[in-house]
Amino acid sequence: MAKEFQMSMIGELTFFLGFQIKQLKEGTFIYQEKYTRDLLKRFKMDDCKPIETPMATNAKLEADESGIKVDQTHYQSMIGSLLYLCTSRPDIMFSVCLCARFQADPKESHLTTVKRILRYLKHTLSIGLWYPKGASFELLGYSDSDFAGCRVERKSTSGGCYLLGRSLQNCVSLSTAEAEYIAAGSSCAQLLYMKQTLKDYGVELTRIPFLCDNESAVKLANNPVQHCRTKHIDIHHHFIRDHVVKGDILLRNVGTKEQLADIFTKPLDQSNFCRLQSELNMLDARTIMQVALPYNLHHIGVSACLTAAR
């Protein structure tokens, strides 16, 4: 860039807008430990008792009309701060987005759930995203949906994540009125956008593996026959079929245990939560700094799915 633009060189980037960046010969690590510490201190949770997951598996938030009201401004401030943290901490995205639904009229039960997220952050202060050097240009997408999981509006929560090699590029956790098939359509659109971006850099990709754990959604995308159970789905959602036929994506079924997007759609137990967190290439800064990372780019979870998709 210095050859094209007049600029002053101020050294290697280490801190930017609350993000801490560690550039090593093995790759780049992005995390928000200082931001997290400041967040905990601001909301007087720096001495809280740590906990190992951001949300209990049986947690079902609802409007709680008879609950005790809490300070709305304080609650919204907590949610806003946590949403910014989601940029480097996709592991809290589902729980934060779930709590964000109740900003208009927060109750004590909602605040307790937010405080649990802060207790989890206390336990995982230095976790961030690891982008290993020399990763392959294998693009892979996951899509999932928790059908009618919202107890307030009976909406589904869809989630998706996209990996370039072993590097997480993007992830979403959204509330939607439909379920698995429409969630897959939204994720397909994101994959096609990334495919076009890579094409601009000279990387041509076809038949991108796209993994969904719902067999009905996979069959519907591969079979153009309409029937009574799917006729209510608007035609613009069926564009995923066109791209399957064109060979842009390769839509396949994946086992629930290998579904990375689960972490964005529902609360998980500690074992599954930690496993998926690791699959997303989320590591602890102390691990990054203390040991040279002979990181296996063909991690068993992703490589197995890539092999199956081919």
C-alpha cells in the first residue's frame, strides 16, 4: 500500500477499535481481552464467579409479563456492549441475540441471563479467533435452524457459518418466521457472495460444500417437485435449487454432531459447546503466546465433512 498511497509507517498493527491483534509466523490471532475486562468492570461484574457456558441448556426466555422490571437504559447498554464483542466472540452470539429481543421491556429474568453471559466471559477472557497462515482456499458453509424455538413469537432461529480453509469468515444468528429450508437459502446467498469475492482475487470455486443437518431441506433443494407441504414457501426462496443445478454449491446432509451452526441456534451443554467452539478455530490467547502452533489445517471435523461432500 505504501507504493500506491502516501502514508506513514507506525509499526505493526497490535490494537484497533478495541481489537487486539497478534501477528505470528504461524498466523494471526484477533481477540478483545482488554475490551472484555473493561466491560466487566463497567457493569461491576469483574469479581463475579466464572461459569463455563453462556447459557443453560434448559434456558427458555419469554416476555415474563409478571416479572420485576429493571433499568432499561442499563440493560440496553449491556446488550450493545456485548453485540460489539460478538465480532471476535461468535460463541456468545446466540445468547446475546436472544437477550436483545427483550430490550423494550427487560425484566429481572432477562438481566440474570445477561449476567450469566458476563460470568462466562470472565471464565474465557482471552479467547479469540485464530487465522492460520497457509490455509487452503477450501470454502465450506454450514446452515442450521431451531424450529419455533422462540417462546414469545414461535419463530425459528436460523444460524450459519462459513469457513475459508480453517478460518471463520462470517457467522449469523437470526430470528426468522420459516425454518431449515429458508435458513439454507440465506446461507447459500452468503456463500455465493464469498465465491464472487474470491473470484475477484483470481480464485475460482465450483461445487462449494454446503452442509445442512435437515434431510428434508436437502431433498427439497435437490428435487424441483412441489407438493402440499412446501407450496406455501415463496418462489424467491427456491433460488438455492438453481445454484445446485448450476454446480455452484454441493448441498449435502451432515450429522447433527458435526453441525457447526448449532452453536448459533440453541443453548448447548458444556461438552458440545466447547467442541464446536474449537471447531470454529477459537483459541485462548495464552495458548497462542506460549506454544508454537503446529496447527493441523485438516482438522478432523472439517476435513471429514469436505471428504464426504466431494
